[in-house]
Amino acid sequence: DSIQGTMYDFYEKC
Amino acid sequence: MLELRLVQGSLLKKVLEAIKELVTDANFDCSATGFSLQAMDSSHVALVALLLRSEGFEHYRCDRNLSMGMNLGNVSKMLRCAGSDDIITIKADDGSDTVTFMFESPNQDKIADFEMKLMDIDSEHLGIPDAEYQAIVRMPSGEFARICKDLSSIGDTVIISVTKEGVKFSTAGDIGTANIVCRQNKTVDKPEEATVIEMQEPVSLTFALRYLNSFTKATPLSETVSISLSSDLPVVVEYKIADMGYVRYYLAPKIEE
């Protein structure tokens, strides 16, 4: 099974 | 004081149509570099980054960096009142809570101004570092839109796989499965009809089709689209805006549990 990633899994807030 | 005059006003109309489905409210940032926006969809699964460089405007005055919060549906309503050949000027005074869109017909016989209220938007800005992608596919934007539309009538997700044979788009649903393979094809009459695959190593990622379909609203902006893929990174779907900049969409992949 797979789950949907979000932008926060890949990029940091700046 | 902000004053941006865009002779090809239709570009701005197309930009709004390209992003308003994905994002409801966003801050437009204005600096010496250009007119830009970075915003995520409400579920933070996708991100859109827009840049219209200052050099692309006929007149570009931005005395200080300015961030203007707008409801994109409302901006779209305003811009739909501009004719497709109109020159569009965006104006705002420092500290003002409104922005004015001025539309001039090409022969200057009709001039309209529409003032819109700005809004305070708490938006998070993400740092997106430059990355080396394992594979970059450039293909006709209409072809990519067609593939996303066709596959979404079969399934909800698409597996995009790049090998040296080509790029494969696969889906599966209750009624069956579908695979579409596009091979590299540089020997076409026009460069915009080519499919070009730059692959460092094979890559395969799974994405939700409804977001990709939303990205294809940018198809009128460019005849070609580039799709950059790497394992463990969001896909980047980029539509270049001739001589001015780009609309880039980032979409987080499905992650195996």
C-alpha cells in the first residue's frame, strides 16, 4: 500500500 | 508604488486559468526580479511556482518588494473582463489594500480599470533547492494533457516510468488497466512536437492523476512541457512562458508504506 506524500516530506519551510 | 504593464495581457489571463483550480488564495510577490507566486494546494500535496521576469514587461516599476494577497477566483473574474488582445497594467500604491487592473484595447479606444481588495494571507514559503533529476522528459503539452485525461477515466493514480526505451504512463482501475508508452522522437518537423528523454538512470514514481490533470490547465501557455523525475522527490511539471518565465508545478509522489 502507498500513502500520499506532502510537500513537507520533501521541502523545508523558509 | 507598483506599476507593471504587460502588452500581451492574454498571458496573465492564461496564468490565472492555469493556477486557480489548484490554489484558492495566494500572495503575489513583486520585486526587482519580477512578479512571482509560490503556493500550495489546501492539502499541501502540490505546489505551484510562477515567475514572470521584469524584463518581459513593457514597463516594470516596483519601488520596494511587495506581497499582495489575492483570492485567485476573484483575480480570474477581473481578468476575464479583459479582451484577449488587451494590454493589462497592474497598479498598487505602497500601503494600499487594493490593486488595480487596467485594461487597454490595442487601439486605445477603450480603457477600463478594475479595483480589487487585497487580503491578508498567511502563506508558508518552502525552500526548493536546485536538484539533479534522474530523468527529464520534454514532450508536447497537448499530448501530456491527453494522456492524463485518458488515464484518469480508467484509474486514480499513474505510474510514470522512464527507461531508455521511453516514458511509460500506467494506470489501473475497476474496469481494467492502461499503459501508454511515448518513445523518444526527435525527428519531427517542428521542435515543439518532439519527445526528448534525458535519462541519467531509470526512475519510476506513482502520482495522483487529479493533480496532474489540474496542472494541464497550463497547456495554453506553452506548446511543450517538461517533466522532471527523481526517486524521493516531487515531480516537477514545467510550462515555460515564452521570454518571460514559467509556471512550475510540484507534486509529491505516493510513498510506499
